[in-house]
Amino acid sequence: MGRRQEKYLSSLNEQDLVSIKLEDAATELNLAISTISRAIKDKYVEVPR
């Protein structure tokens, strides 16, 4: 997933953020949508501003 956000992570410009749907993440990672949902529940990533 970091590859999808590479531009944002380099620039930290909010306009570079790319939304990622659960369905897309599940397909890319070859996992069930429910697995992705449970794995990210109540999780956050903190980046410098």
C-alpha cells in the first residue's frame, strides 16, 4: 500500500493522497475484504506535517 502513497509520503502534500478502497486493498493483497477491515480497524499512521 505504501507504493500507492509514495508521492504523498515523499511530499507530505495532502493533495497527493490517493484513496484506497477496501476492495482494492483486498484484491491487491489477495485477502478477503473482512480480513483487511479487521486488520486496519482502529489503526492510524502518523506522518510529520
